[in-house]
Amino acid sequence: MEHIVIRRMEESDIPGAAAVEAAVLDGWSEHGIGSALASGAARCFVACGETGVAGFCACTLAAGEANIDAVSVSMCERRKGVGEALVRFALDALKQEGAAEVFLEVRSENLPARRLYEKLGFAALGVRRGFYSAPPDDAVVMRKDL
Ligand SMILES: CC(C)(COP(=O)(O)OP(=O)(O)OC[C@H]1O[C@@H](n2cnc3c(N)ncnc32)[C@H](O)[C@@H]1OP(=O)(O)O)[C@@H](O)C(=O)NCCC(=O)NCCS
């Protein structure tokens, strides 16, 4: 994870974040990322390396409750601690802004992401059957106190 800077996302990061998301299941489009970033409840973060955006994390915050809506790391930067550092940064920022708890949904078959969230202290609350399509999968709902 050398030379990676994690910070709040800016509008100029949208194409880079979209390129990272383009390689993942259910990835967000450039338009979708732009709309999310423009929303008042959005809290978006990026991990930047020498070649640009290497990681993207989109959250929402309202009434003390946060949600992690998207997390992705570019293929060539995976398994180097970028995803963990990015989500830790997001959780710290959300807590500083008054979030008391944070929720997320993850594909049941997405073991890398589930392991990441478990490592960060998220616990499974329940399962939403058939929540995802293409390919079909259940969503595991996870929660963590901040
Ligand atoms: C999930 C994702 C963001 C993890 O990013 P990453 O930078 O590779 O993760 P890190 O290197 O920071 O790993 C942190 C922890 O996550 C878990 N983890 C990450 N990749 C893993 C893998 N392939 N297998 C098992 N556990 C994994 C481990 O617990 C790891 O801790 P460890 O290194 O002590 O074992 C990345 O795999 C990704 O972008 N996936 C596609 C998008 C996605 O599925 N997002 C989640 C949507 S809910």
C-alpha cells in the first residue's frame, strides 16, 4: 500500500472511481457515482495511488445512521490493505460526523468483502433472500456500532 492517499472524494475523481467500479459486480456507472456524490447525504471517499483512483467507497449518513453503499478496489491493488484502510477511513469520518451505527448489504457469495467487514467488526443481522440478480444471490445485512 505504498504511496496511497485516502481522502474525501472530489468531482474530478468520478471517472477514476467509475473505472474501478466498472470491473466489479453491480458496479456503479459514472452517472450513478456523480448523482450519489451530489446528494446531501452522500459521504464518498477515494484511495489514490500514483496512477489515479485505486479505491472507491460511497456511504450515506442521515439521522445518526450510516450506510456503506459501495466499496471497490482496482484489481491490481487488491490484497494490499487498500480496501481495509479505505473503509476504516470512512468509518472514522462517519463517526466524527455523528454516526452511531453503520449498515451494509453484501452478496452472500462475496467472501472477500464479507471477510473484510467481519475483520472491521461488522456482524450479520440477517439475510434478504433473492436480493441480487445477475447472478442471483442473497444479501447479508451487516451492522456495526461506531
Ligand atoms: C472487497 C474488496 C474491496 C477488498 O479490498 P482489498 O483492498 O483487496 O482488501 P484488503 O487487502 O484491505 O484486505 C482486508 C481484509 O479483507 C479480507 N479479504 C480481502 N480480500 C480477500 C480475499 N480475496 N479472500 C479472503 N479474504 C479477503 C481479509 O480479511 C483481509 O484481511 P487480511 O489481509 O488480514 O487477511 C475488493 O476485493 C473488491 O474491490 N472487490 C470487488 C468489489 C466488492 O465486492 N465490493 C464489496 C461490495 S459489498
